[in-house]
Amino acid sequence: MEGVIVNFRGSRRVKKGNHMIVEIKGIQSRDEASKLVGRAVAWKTSSGKTISGKIASAHGNSGALRIVFEKGMPGQSIGTRISIG
């Protein structure tokens, strides 16, 4: 399963560097997104390294997910794909 990183998680002034919001095609509700909580995810860099993380919770009512990664994510990761295992 694949998803697309949409944005960092954060408020008006503070952004969380290792929390990302991800949308998955085919998931349209909070209930469907909640079934994926706890799964592992991986993002591959252009050099071939991977940054892994875990789905923490659903984000909003439209089926987006909040993912917590091990390390801070670069801004270039926005708009790229992640694999969900």
C-alpha cells in the first residue's frame, strides 16, 4: 500500500519535524483510517536510504493519517510516496 506525504503536523507557529500527514488513495473516512493505526511505514531517500516510522492515528475526518518517523523529515519529502507495510 502506498500513500503521499501531504504536510508536516504542526500549529500556526510550531512544526513537528518528525510528524507527517499522509493521504492514501481509497481511504475516505476516519473509521477506515483508524484500522491502519500501528502499521510500519518507510520513506526512501533519493540516495537509497530509508527512514522508517509508524502510523500513530487518524488525522481529521477525511481519512488522512498522522505518522511519526524516527528522525526529522526534510521538506523535500512533501509530495513524495511512502510505502505502508
